[in-house]
Amino acid sequence: MNVIAIQMHFKRNLLAYIAALPMALTVFVAYMGTMFWSVRLSFSSSRMLPKNDFVGFVQYERLFNTSRWISSLENLLLIAFLFLVICFVLGFLLSIFIDQKIKAESFFRTVFLFPYAMSFIVTGLVWQWIFNPQLGVQKTVQALGWDSFQFDWIVNPDMVLYTVVIAAVWQGAGLVMALLLAGLRGIDEDLWKATKIDGIPAWRVYISIILPMLRPMIITTVVLLSISIIKMYDVVVAMTGGGPGVASEVPAKFIMDNLFERANIGIATAASTVMLTTILCLIAPFIYSNYIKKQGR
């Protein structure tokens, strides 16, 4: 009976499967194929041209003995921590603000979400102009009469990472706002009435009751933001070019430089494999908790 049902289902959806076939082939050949090929090259002695030999973990040993790679990882960890914390807190506060049935709600929602619609290249260029000591905030304030005012974070090795975080938060906070706002709009009004009757402060309701109820949205938000952090490249190139020196270097830029400028395919594919493994480690718990675990119940 099950075999007959499967055959019937297949016949009814045959045209849909045929229509999806080119995209499926594209995914498996162009995406999955190149991904596995990159992993394979990371275990070879490839430099300017790919080689089909096998040298074990030599490229990975070279990678983690490269100071520039270690610096890029340290920079990414700092960016990731600040970006996730600030983005989530700011996005959550914005979603609470929008959820208060304010006037011109559509306008504010559009304004807060608009930066996310922009590319990271545009975001990086805009904030590069803002932080540029010769064009942006510093120049404007000095032109108003405060000649001693200095705001040179983007050319300061100790502060440049914070400028990248500011630009990334400006773009990403709107996504957090939209996701959490969708969750807040799903909260039953009777819950709010009950908490008001019990005299529970609003801040306590949000922390102890609302946030646990928003767990699926929070997990989705963290996963999306984490993936965007790991592949962060455009905004860094547009704002700082990885400088001053390697003060704002990130793994994605390290990979692109070694792949296209330094002609070191082995190191580049080893670094990309490390980042791919990191992404899989982030996605795996999300897939398990939201799909596999639920289907197993």
C-alpha cells in the first residue's frame, strides 16, 4: 500500500521534480562539488596550481603557524562577541518599541530594517566616509570650531575593529528587530493581562517570560548572525582593507588574499575548510533541535 502511495505521489509531482532538476544539479555539482574539491585540495601541496597529491595536515600546520591567520581569528572572535551582543540587545529593544502599537509603525519598521537591505560593500563605504578623519565626523566637528577634537578610530590599530562592529550592527540590528517582532506579535494578549493583574514589572515579564517563549526566533537570529560574521569580508575590505597593518584582518579576507593575490591554494583551502567546519558546527545543533529532534518525538 505504501509503495502504491509513493508511486501515486511521484506521478502527481513528476513535472515539479523535472522543473527542480536543473537547480538540484546546480546545487550538487556547482556548490557541493566545489566544496568537496576545496576540502580535498586542503590536503594537497597545491600552491599556484591545484595538485592531486596527498600531504596530510601539512597545510593546516602551516596555517596555524601563520601569525596573520591567528590575528584574523582573534579579530573575528572580538567582532563576533560584540556584534552578537549589541545586535541582539539593540534589535530586541527596537522590537519592543515597535510592538507598543506606536504611530507611524510602518515608517519606523522600514527605517530600522532598511540598512539590512543594503549590501555590505555599500555599508562599508558609507561608514568609511563617516569615520574618515579627513571627511567625516572629525572633519565636521573641527570645522565647527573644535580644532582639538579627534576621532580617528578607523586609522587607529587599537580601535579600528570597533568601527567594523558599529557598521555591522547598523546593518544587522534591523534583522534581529524583524525576527523578534514577529515573535512578539505571536504572544497572546491574555498573557499581558495576567501579568498586569499580578503586578509583575514589564522588564521582568520580558526577561523571565517573553524571552524563553522567543527561543526559536532567538536561535534563528543567532545562527544567521553567526554565519554572516564568519563570512564577513565586504565590509572590512570597503572600510579598512584589513588595516592598519592586519589590525582588522578577518579569516574571509585572509582566504581571498591567499587564493587570488598570494597564489597559495593550499593555505586558502585549508583556511576555508576550517571556516566551513565552524559553520557546520553552528548549523548542526539548530537543525537537530528544530527538525530531527521534533520528528523523533
